[in-house]
Amino acid sequence: MALPVGGRDQQAARVPVVCTRLPSLVELLEDGVSGVYVPEDDAPALAASLAGLFADPARRERLAGAGSPRGARGVGHARTG
């Protein structure tokens, strides 16, 4: 199973990742530690997660910092494509 390149790119760029819990993302993100999962097809949950990140710069920085080493390593890169 290939990992989404966008999530790795966001992590490498130190940008918090907000996404749905797809099987390929479980390896990439730890919810609340290196990113935020929202339920699929739940626009209010996505909006609430994004608003929460905009309102909490310290949390954004923690998520971005926790994810950046994983994104920079290219977790699962050999399996993509």
C-alpha cells in the first residue's frame, strides 16, 4: 500500500496534517501527536479541527515538530508507486 506523498511533504515542511483515517495514513500519523484525524465525510469535524489548530499556535507547532522527522525520512517511501 502506498503512502500519500502529500502527507509526507506536509510533515517534512513542518505543517500539521489534518486528514481522514485512511489505512495508508495510519503508518504516517499518530492522532494528536503527529497529526489530526477527522471522520470521513464530516465537514463540521474538519472545520472544528482546523479552527482549533488556528486558535492554538503551540499545538500547531507540536504537531508540526512531531511529524517533520517522519516526513523527512520518507516513511514507507520504498512502498510508494
